[in-house]
Amino acid sequence: MPDTRPEIVFNEEGVCDACLSADRKEAGIDWDARERQFREILDRYRSKDGSKWDCIIPVSGGKDSCYQAYTLKYKYGMTPLCVNFVPCEMTDVGHKNLEFLRDLGFDLIQVGANRKVYREMSKIGFHKLGDCCWPEHIGIFTTPVQIAVQYNIPLIIWGENSQLEYGGPANARESQVLDRRWLEEYQMLGYRISDLVHDGFDLKDLKVWQYPSDEDLRRVGVTGLFLGYFTKWDGRRNMEVMTELGWHHNPGGPVEGTYTDYENLDCKWVGGLHDYLKFVKYGYGRATDNACIDIRFGRIPREEGLRLAKQWEGKIPHKYLPDFLRFIDCSMEEFMATVDRFTNPYLFKRDDDGNFIRDQNGDLIKLDYGFEE
């Protein structure tokens, strides 16, 4: 994992905390004890008379959230309510996988935000923050909590702790809880919903993106837990279990920006464009994320991971880019100008005038610092 990843920490030997976490997951954690703890927690929240749902599972229809729901229902005997925040543009396979979840035996609530406001927030996210999916990344963490308050269901089960799986501060890496502080620190890019007032937004139009009040959270006793804290998290395992049950992979093969066909399937531009923007800012994308995980699990050697990252990431995504440009009313020239503003000048080649150099396909060319050797 490159040191350009935000919040990543290396020890004195130069080993990143994501690799150290992987070692702890294999030999340093008593998973049986954590599962006993998890079962005790679930028993405290289980509906005594079966009159209401036992917990909420935030779902996208992806392999991991489907696995979360399946595990809670069929392994731990819970009755979950699944909550989906609808992305700005959902793919056909995304629709199919949400139907798969319902066919598997789950109740589902979908929250679709005001598209007029969604569009304006996407413009802010892209042009101001360099994240085309900024409003979606907030909504997926606020709407389940809102539903928990409205339906008086205190327990929310999230998936993996990304700071544990990909690297991050120790206090977040060891956390079993997802709360308002976690959301604001790791998902909002330093720009809060209240800041949108300065961009001409009216707060009354932003209800789905606002976290419930502390008073409401205390009244209901809302608690959000990471399933990945209590059970050993493995996205490939999650995918294989769900595939056997009928879950759908990307029909066109690997998603743009990586070599896998089973991640980021629900939204048209989270898989390609979002990961491309991460690449221009930090010099790595989804293929690196996937390769690092596969290396830590011993599925591929590091050399193969380097090859896959070089082969698959860093290319301008074309499949859904026209849809995105239409959605935010943006020309290709404006798009490229915004991409250049967020491109890291220390990672990519520039000419004598400071302009980024691109190859014949229009893709950026990374500087060679000799890291791979």
C-alpha cells in the first residue's frame, strides 16, 4: 500500500498498519471470544416478541452488504431490515442484486434523494472536492441511522472497518463502532452538510444527508457496529458465498480500474470514475486496493500485484463518463480541467510549462521513483 494513502501509518521497519492488521487478524485476535461477545450483544438487541426488526443492515446490493444481511439472518438468527441509499445512477446489475436480496428473504427500504439537489451536490463534490460520489458516500451513512431513529431500531450492523482493512489511525483501526465522529472524520472530506448553505443550498432540502440529533440518538440508543470487528473479514469469501446463492457479478467482466468483476457494481460511476479520481490524487486506485488484499491473504505474490495494478488502473474511465457529464452538465474540457486541478504534481509527469503530460490515450504518466525495485 503506497504511503500516499491518507492516514496510513508505517512502523519503524516500514511496514504499513494494514499489513500489521492482516497479521493480527491471522494470529493476534481471539475470534472465538469476539464472536461470543457479538452473540451476547445481539441477544440484548433481539426483539423479545418478534414485533419489530432486530437490527438494520445498510445495503448497496454488493457482495459484502448481502453477506452481512445473510450472516445476521441465517447464522445468528436475527431479523434485519435492509436499508439502501439509492445512488444517483444505479446500474442494471445493481437493481438485480437488490432484487436478489429480497428474493433471499429480506425486507428492504430504499431511500431515493431529491435528484435536483443530488445533481447540485455532485457538482460540488466533483469540482470542489474531487469526489464525484461525495453525496452518495454521505447518504449511505446517514439514511440507515435516520431509519433506525424513525423505526426505533437501535442496532445497526455495518461491514468492514476500512481503517482496519486498508490502513489508518490506531484509534479508528481498533474501533468496533461507527458513529457521527467516524463519518465526519473519514467520509466527508472536511466539508459538512451545513457548509452547503454557503453554496446556496437550503438545509430543508438536505434532510436525507443530515445525521439525526444527539437527542434522538440517545432516545433510541442507536449503536452502529462493524461486523468486521467481530468476525474475520474476507471480501473474496463474501463474494463466493453470495455467488453460490445467485448473486450477480458484473456482466461485462472486470470493473473499470481493476481486475475484479465483483466490487462497486451498483453505481455507474463509483467503480470507474471515483477510483480514477483517487488515482490522480494519490497515485493508486482500486486495482492496488484489490491487489494488496490478495497479497495479504496469500492469493498472489507481490510481483503479480504490481503487474495487475500497472495493467488495470490509471486509465480514464469511458463506459459511464458520458452519463456523468450529462448528469452534472459538464463538458469534456471542464471535466479534464477539474481532473488536472486535483492531480498530484509530485506523482505525474509535467512539461516545462507545468502542464501534465498524457500518453496517446489521454492517460497521465506517473513519475518513476523506483519504488517497485
